[in-house]
Amino acid sequence: MKTRNTFKNALALVALAAGLAVIIAAWQTRRVQAVQDSEDFPSDFGFIELVAAQTARLNVVIGNPDELPGKPPPARRVRLAFDVYVQDEEYIPNCGGIVPVPPCLIRYRFLRRESREVELMPGQAASFDFLASAVTKINASVQFLSGPDTRPGDNRRTPEPHLAPTLEVLEGARTIFVVPAVVKGFNPQPDPPGQEQ
């Protein structure tokens, strides 16, 4: 009888230890979260349309940061991407005839992503071109993937004051326009006259 109670106590102790180990392991694990870059990272450049033979060129320059003596500046990893959209065929707007009459809502759906990752040292630059073969809507984005403010495996954007992206639209060899990225927290309006700070 005493052997049976000892066996039950030992079994209960092992079950308690296993249960405690499972609880501790579950407590310390992080929840899995899916990330869709096109939804979670809004574009700095907006949603633009290219006609056939136009090229969108995404440029990024890494400026020279304040260098620490005796320590070389680290390389930065950057992703240049174009999200390509097409008109949603399941949603045909009834806007009057073959040519839509404004205002007309047209929906687009995500088709594909074209992207490249590049590692740049301070003072270096990179460009990535997208040539439209037909009328195409694109959403260009630049994502800073690594550097001193970024933890490995963390794909959130980090503030990088030395990263300067621009988007050019070219027709042949001629630049039609250049769009600088939106500077967050920048107010382009001057102070009203007569107000001194």
C-alpha cells in the first residue's frame, strides 16, 4: 500500500512539474503576427499611374552620419519596392459609357511586388527602375531594414535621419518629375507675419 501511495505521489509531482514547464514556456512565447508590407507600411510617395514606356525610378541615398572616432560606420540594409496594382475586374463601375465620367470610383487590386534589397555604406546611393509596359498603377516604398536602431527580425521602420529617398518618373531619357518622400513632422507653412517666437 505504501509503494502505491509513493508511486501516486511521484506521478503527481512529475505531472505538476510538466504542467508548470508548459505554462512557463507558453507564458514566454510571443504571439505570431502576419505582416503584409503593402498594408502595414504606407507609401511615402502615394499611388501613381504610369503609362506605357514610362519608368518609375526609386532612389535612395545614405548620408554621412556623425562618425565616432576609431569606429567605422555600419552598413545599412534597405529594401526598394514597387507594389503593382491592376483594375479589379470583379468590380465594374457604372460611370456612364466606355469612358468613365467623373466622379467615378474605380477599385484596384494588388497584382505583384517587385523589390530589391541593397546594403549601403554611408555616402552610397542606389536606384531601382520599374518600366511600365501598359497603363499601370504603382505604390513605391523604401524600407530601412537594418542599422543601429533596428533589432534583428524586427521589420518595422525605424527613424533613420540619414536616409533620403526620392521617386522620379521618366519618359525616355527625360525626367518628368521628382517626388521627395514625405518628411514626417515637417510643417512647410511659415509662421504668420508679426508673430515672434
